[in-house]
Amino acid sequence: MTSPYVIATLLFYAASLALYIWNLREPSRAAGIGATSSLVVALGLHYLALLARSRLIHAVPYDDLFGSLSLFAWLLAATYLCLEAIHRRRAVGPFVLPIVLGVFLLAHLPAARPVNAPPAQGPLFAFHVTLNILAYSAFAISFVLSIIFLVQNRRLRDHKLGVVGWRFPALDVLERMTRSSVLIGCASLAAGMTAGLIWAHRLEGQYWDGDPKVIVTVLIFLIYVGYTFLSRTAAWRGARASALCIFNFMFVIFSYSIVNRYLSHFHRYF
């Protein structure tokens, strides 16, 4: 049976998206405040839905794939809300909320069922997993912002902005929002990796064991740190930095499906 919190969350996310689109096409104080307020309510309801799921499966939400997706959607929306509050721009909402809605729907389509508790448990491990998911949600937003930057930059060069194009944030604002998102992701990933290494030391007596997942995570951290430095240089600012940010997120997507699988087989034999 679908939790009433799931239905209510879905309705408020949808309402927030509709208001963000309205505010983009015809900016108004009522639409802007309504969009943000609906998003805040949706986040609260989504949190209650996560709690209800935890009680139902007798575990934390990330103990199964669909729970992890739901938590990712929640952190994605929360990260965007923080960026909106910092930069005071709502024009990105219509592009982030569809992703939140899509991931949320995918996470809650199948019925939640109890799962067997994994061997990795405890507050430190929960801290590690949650911070890593927060990092990837921040990187996902930087990916969306970079795409918007490239599209907006191309339309400006071709003098084909259109009616809605004039409502987008300026290119320098999009750059700042992207860097802010990446900084949130790097800080979260650094803290998450630290918690994971401490947890591994407590469990196995060593900080580093050559696990492919750890190697990939370190690589992801390094390429985004590289972006934060390069994006501030004259040679890389603008479209090049946005393209690099897009490449970085593509690496995040494929690393755990291709690179990590290859490293797992390699690690098995050596």
C-alpha cells in the first residue's frame, strides 16, 4: 500500500514545479514564493515518507536501491533549495524539479518490503553513506547548471534568447551557482570518505585496502577539486569549465557501472 506521505509529497513536488515554470514564463512574487514554499512542504513530507519507509523495511532508507533513490531525490531537492537561498535565483527550479520528481517516482513505484540488515551498520556508516549521496546530488545539480550555461551561452552568441531565455540567470550567476554546488559536493564527499575510512579501520583494522569503490570515489573527488581550481582561471572560465563539469558528472555515472565493475574483476585476481 502506498504511504499517504508519498502521494502528498508527489503533489507538492508537482505543484512546486508548476509554479517554478509559471514564475519563469511570467515572473511574479506570488508564483516565486509559492514555488519555494511548496518545495519546502514537499521536503518535509518527503522526510516523513522516508521515515515511514524505514519503519516498513525495518532498516534505514539506503539499505535497498529504491530507498537510496528516494534519499537521493530528497537531498537533491534540499541542495537546490540551499543554492536558491544563497544565490536568490529561482530560474533553475524548472530544470531541477523534473529530475527530483522522476527519481522520486522511480523510487516509490515498487512496494517497500523488509530487507535483511547488511553487515555494515552504525551511525558512522550511516553518516558516510548519507554524505556521499549528498555529494552526488550536488554534483547532479552542477551538471544541470552547466548544461543551462552552455545552452544560454550559445543562444546569447546567436542572439536567439527568446522570451523565456531573458528570464534565466546571467552567465556569471550560473557559474557561481555551479561552483557553489561543486563545493558542497566536494565538502560532503571529503567528509563522507573520511567517515568511511574511519569506519573501515574500526571494522578491519586498516584505513585503505585497495577497494575499487574507494579508488573510484577518490578519483571523483580529485576531478571535481580540479574543476574548482580550473574554473577560476581565465583560460577555463565559462564554456570550458561547464563542459568539464559535464564530463565530470558523466564520469560519476559510468564509473560505478563500467570502471568499478572492471576494477572489481581486476581486484579479484590480484
